[in-house]
Amino acid sequence: MVHTPMSVSRIPTRQRIVNTALELFASKGITETTTRQIADFAKVNEVTLFRHFGNKHGLLLAVLQECLQKYLVLAQVGESLMVSDISSQSDLRRFLKYYVQSSLRAIESVPELMRSLVGEAGQYPLESRQALAQGVNQVNQTIATAINDVLINSRLQYSLPPMKLANLLNTCILGYAVITLTSDVQAIWKDRDEFVNTLVDIFIQEVSPVSRAQSIVDIPAEIVREVLLQAKKCGARDYAIAYLLFGAGIKVNDLIHLRMQDYQIQSNHGILRIRNNYDDISRTVPINHNILGHRYGSASSNPLSAYLKVRKNELKDTSPNDSVDLIFFNSDRQALTSAVVEQMWMQWTQTYQNLDGSPLEIEQARHTWCIEMLGRNLDIDSFCIISGINPRDLRDYQTRLGEKLALNRAIALDS
């Protein structure tokens, strides 16, 4: 039953039409509700309705935007009551559970409206779908902000950015609500509590304490050049390894497991395929020919290609049964160990040190590569793909890059 207000004159005409439409859509469904019925209950002429909203789809869009705005206010109020009190992982669980349960209650309070939305979605014009998506995105942004505040207060971190987490969370909530309203949900979930607890558990499992800030110390360009020259003096293998450390940012453990088929030339550029612990290809990374302003050959002529020629000569008398697949190996034709590579590094860098007097560490080669790639304005998503670095671990690299850029700008002002 639709209840019209006792004094319609106190409510603006447009708002009165929206309120009436929402009540009728929720009680009868969108399909069964006509614009004539809405106009009659709102005490307006149907022409007035069309003048404000154009057609039924325009009115439906206004109703949905009104619902989203109300939901947005409720979400903001709810989060403001909880976020400041959250300081642990258990508090985060409580926040997520509260949000999921509240969202489901809000959606399930208008079952006919939701059923009609699902059934008629394909009939909506493009502009209506786009406007609705913007409203949903606004809700997601609000929840993402709340989640980010919660993580900061709790000194926790998540493997996904807050916005993607909010998008995924709300997609799961909406999906469950649609299943509940259109089918036998108990064939999938025993009850709503089981769904809520399972969903929250999945998200909580990916949460971890904020780790201590990583010390990012890159190596100045002039010292990198000297280190590469020292490696070159030690032989083709040393030079190729140093070239990959600085030119591809490769980790030592990945380097010693490289196979011949992991090196390819694509679009006149050297490419390395990096394998994970299960021997699957986890990422590909280009080998820079230009390292900190100095060029080290081309795709077909560089320290790695020069070493591969030496390697081929060393193995020319090897029988097919004794073939060596690894790119780098020792005198016994066995895989190099991390310790051997680190000894090489110490030999190349023994006359150099950091500003604090500490010796150069081999991990600094990767730090140097990361800072250089970010400094080339490579976008964050692409950088994470080729480096294998988790987005949540980027802040320290970005901070160090910011320090270098600020220093360079200050120096430029004095030139």
C-alpha cells in the first residue's frame, strides 16, 4: 500500500514524484508500475512527470540515484562511528562484518525493486547505465576511503588497493543479494551468516601487519659504471651477470635459474622470462641497453650476447646427453649458487662504499634499477608487472625517487 503525504504542498514536486515512484517500485516492481499510477499517487499530472524526468527510465534513474545517496549517507555515518575505534585485525573483521550485513539489509528491504532492476537491466539506455555506474562508483569510493582509514589505524596492509577491495566487496554483496532475491539461496549457502562470515574470512586472510619500512639505497650512476667496468675485467660471465643485475633488476635467485629459452629478442630488444618457485613463467622483463645514461650495446651486441658466444664455445664438445640448459654455470657445468654470485659482487665492488661507509650490497643493484625505471615515468601498473613488486611495497621506492628528484631540482637551480 502506498501512503501519500497529508500535505503534498510542503514537498517539492520533483521530490514527491521520486518518493512515490520509489515506494511503488519497491512494492509492485518496476514493470507493473506505470507513470500514470505514479502521477496519480503523487497528485501531479502525468505531463508534469514527463517534464521532470523525460520518461519512465529517467524517473527510475532518479530513484536509483536517490537510493544511492541515502545509502552513501548511511555508509558515511556507519564508518564514522566505527573507524576511529578500530586498532586491530579483529576490529577490522568487525567493521567488514557490519558493513556487509548492513548492505544486505538495505538491499533486501526493497526486494521487488531489486528483482525488477535485474530483470529489466537490458532495457536501460546507455546514459542511464553510465549514470548508475557513476553512483555505484561513488559508493565504492566512500567505502574505499573507510577501508583505507581502517587499515591505517590498525597498522595493517592489504594485497589490493582500497578501491579494488571496495569494488570486489560490493560486487560480492550485490551478487549474493541477487541470488537471494531470484533463486533458492540455501542451495548455495546455508544462511546469510555463513555467507557473511565466509566473505569476511576471505578478505581478512589477505591482511598482514605493516612491515618495517624497507631501506632503499640505490647506487650513483658513476659508481654503477665503475662496477660494470670491474665486472668486465673479471671476464665475460661476470660482465653479463652485472649487466643483468643493473639492466633488468633481476634477483640473484632468479638469475642463477635462468635457462637458455628464457632469453629472447623481441622488437629489437632483449627480454628475460622469470620463473617462479613452481618453474612456471611468472613475468617477463626487458633488459635495458641504456643504464643510467650509459649505453651497453644493442639487442644483438651486448654483454649478455658476448657471454653467450663464449658459452657456446665452452660447450661445443659437449655431447647431447650432457647438454647444459642453464645460462650461467660453474666450471663443473652445474648451476651457480647465490654465494658464488655474491662473491663476484664483492670482487667488483670492494673499492666502493655507500655514503655511510657500509659496503655495497647486491640488493642495491635491483633498488637502482627500480628507481631508474620509475624515474623514466613508467606507470605503476606496468612497473609492478615487470618488476614483480607488490603495489603495497612501492611507497619506499617512490619516496626515494622523490628525494632524488628534489635534490636534482635544487642542484639545477644553482647551475
